[in-house]
Amino acid sequence: MAPQLFFCLLFLTCCCTVTLAQMPFDCCLSVKNKEVNKHAIVDYYSQVSGQGCSVDAMILVTRSSRNLCVPPEESWVRAVVAHVNRLREWCKKNNYKGNRCKDVKRI
């Protein structure tokens, strides 16, 4: 009885480990090179191909929590990222008060 229980638990452990290892990441499958209003963006992060995702992308997060997948090498994307960095600094100096800092992630 004990060996059967041991093998049953071992089997379940292996199945759970394989299942967790195969969980997909939330990746951009493509990017859209359409300029967005920099005032609508409150956060961003980078997606690098080869680290679980198939394309390089910059993910811009809007005030309404939508993720927009854009090409990271475009000049307008770099301008939006610079704007978000300035916004974060400004909000930090002002203790995240006011409508301008609404939805901005604290740094």
C-alpha cells in the first residue's frame, strides 16, 4: 500500500511540475506602428524576443489599463517612454497628488 501511495504522489508531483513549467507568458504576438497620445500612457515595459516571446516589443500601458504593443525602435515610442519617465519623477516629487498622477505607478 505504501509503495502505491508513494508512486501516486510522485506521479501527481511530476504532472503539476510539468503543467506549471508550460504556462504561457502574456506576450505581444505582433506590434502596431501607430502613434498614441503620450498623455494617455502611464507605464511601459519591454518584451524581448527569445525570452519566452517571439517578437521584440514595447508594451505601453494606458490610463485605462490597456496594453498596447508597439515597435521599441521607433522615435515616437522613445519620446513616449521619456514622457512617462518625466511624469513618474514629477509625480514622485509631488507625492502622487492630482489628476496628472492618477494611475501612475509609484517608483
